[in-house]
Amino acid sequence: MHLRIVAAIICLVSFAILASVETVQSKPINKKESGVSKNSLGSDRNLDDAFIFPDGGTAFDSDLWKTKPNTRFSMLFDLYHQPLSKISPLQTYILLGQPAEVQDGLGGGHAAFSAYYDLGERNNLKTYLEVFFRDHHLESLGIQQRSTTPFPRRDFLPDWQLTNINWATIANEYNRHLFLVGMPVKLISSVVGFIATETSSHKDGYKRQAGITGDDNIHCFGPFEFTYTQDNLNVLKFRINCSKSDGTEKYTAWETQNLRTDPRCLVRYSEYFNLKSRLGPYMTLGMPFSKSSWRGEDIEGLRGLAKMNRRNALVTDLVRANPIIGKTRDDIHDLLSGPPTWKPAACSGDSEAYQLTASGCGNTGENFLEFSFDHNRVTGFRVIHAGGEGYGETTVSNGASFNYFEVQ
């Protein structure tokens, strides 16, 4: 009886609300606008790419979404760029139809709940669009996958890095991964992880915060230096200060290529957040490497897990400041204070692995920096994860939630 009353109310109110939600006709998204990535909406590796890149997608159509569930995944990019910020559950149901499932009491707040829409099967897992509401308004979208049986935690063994990398290319790599040239200026601090600073030198730990006003053409955010477009709304170019602990200042070349060819791409912080969460282990601007820092001897009193886990922050400078490929086994032992004490089962062949993180404190498994050898010379390196014991959750989420905010 209660459900019939609710249904009647929805029917009566829907005509008044329908005019506020624009329905877009189904058509392929312009391929000329989708050159920002080689990823596609059909990618099984990163399902949240469906929200970030338009490749292979179709424009959102409300009627098609409701009547043909097998078309929904290809519409996710365009759905995400509809004016959905803060719309009500009723408006959402008019746009997307009734959800397959609703779960109440999630995420805290008043009247917080999630509605799930069936997206079919991907990676042999049932896949859903999760629409999260808080305080009677839509707050975020995400992708959820479900498994009917528990699955063991697995080792993560990425491809070997077979060529040397250096600091000179780091700005270009950041631009290819995060599309910084052309990004909205208002998102810089959140995306790069630094507040505005007076200089890009690390000597004072980026503690000198930039003033609110200033006429300088270059704007510093930690080690990043940006120049803006004439209207001060977007990034025109940027470079990175790769200065070392000895005080040597060294800058990358200015990165000027704007890869954001689709005007809808990467305008929300959540899009950058989801890309940034997948950055490789050699893309972090961590701490300068030294033999004493690797041993944990440069900070008095450092011990235990803190001493071990600190190595994670040293890996980028270790592999970018040293030509690792081609070094002898003895060179690696000298650089990293001797051979490793043990070899995890995940490693195979002629390789050695140095532990970067230890399990515990909420971590499951350990990370290692692994080197492969051929005739006692390094042929490749990679950061691996040796999975811990136990089982994963039967419900897994891909990427972070995509929170909405108004785009100026």
C-alpha cells in the first residue's frame, strides 16, 4: 500500500520536474574531442575511465538508459557531465528510472542512501552505477563491482621498467597523466598537492606561503612553477624544480602542450583525483635519496616500521637520479647498503627485492623494489606488492567517488 502511494506521488510530480532535467539525444561523442587518452570506455582495467575519457562513448539518452540496460556503460561519461549537481532523488529517478537496489543508512548524514543501477557484467563481476544521496540531494557517482564468492588477495606484479628514467622528463609525464596544461587554475593546489608558495625551492620545506596578491608571472606551488593564461583562469605552461638536498637548483623544460582537447574533460577535482590515484610509483615528488636516508640514519630516533616505510618516498629519486639499468649487482648492493635479507615468493628468476613497506597498521601485504639481473647486470626494475593472507571483500569499488561541484 505504501509503495503504491509513493508511486502515485511520483507520477503526479514528475511532469512538473521533468522540464528541469534535460534529455540528450543518443549520438556518438565527437571523436575529434576525445584525443586526451588511449583508454576507452570498454577498458576492463580502470572502469572509472568511463567518467573521465569520452573515447567510444555515446551521448546520454534518458529513454535509452531506462529501456536498454546494455547501453548504459557507454553513456557514463556524458551522464557525468550532465547538470546533476545536488538534484533530488525524485529528479534522479525520473532521469534514470527506478534503481535495481537501494541501500539505506550509508555514509552518515541525514537521509543518506545509495541507489544502484545495473551496468551488466565486466571482468566477470556484476557491475553497478552507485548514485549516493545525502540530505536529499545527489552527492556522488561511483562504480561498484560484486562477486558472489570471496577471492584471495593477489600479488601485484607490474611490467618491468626496462629503460632508465630521469628527472628531465617528469614534467612531460605529469602532463600526459594529469593534463596539467589547460587545467583550471582553481584546482592546482588540490591536484598537485601543494599550496601556493613564494618559491619552488625545497630548502625551507615549502613553508613560505605566497601572499594573496602579487604581480609575478610565475606562480609557485611547492616544486611546481606555473604561468597562467591572460584571463588567469587556466594553466598556460609549467615546469618542476628538481633541486637536491645539497641545494642544487635544477628545472625541467617548460611543458606547454595542451592535451585537453575535449572542453568537458578534467574540469572537476574528482576527475584529477581518480587519475592521480593511479599514478605510477616513479611519479611522486618524494624525498631526495641518499644511502643514509635509505638506512634511516639521517633522522635521529627513527626506528621500526617508520624506518622501513620511509623508503617508499625515496624510490622516485633513487631511480631518476641514478642510471639503474646496466648497473652491476655489486653496484646495487653498494647503493642500498648490501644485498636484501630475503626474497618474497612473488619474485622469480634471477632477481632481488628490497622491502619498502611492512604489513601492519592497517596495511595488507608488503611493497618491494625488485631488480632483475642478467649476467649480474640490472636489466629491469619494478615496485611489486606481495599480497597478504586472508580474503578480499565480496564488494569492490573501482576508483574514488566522483563528487560534483558547480563548474564556473
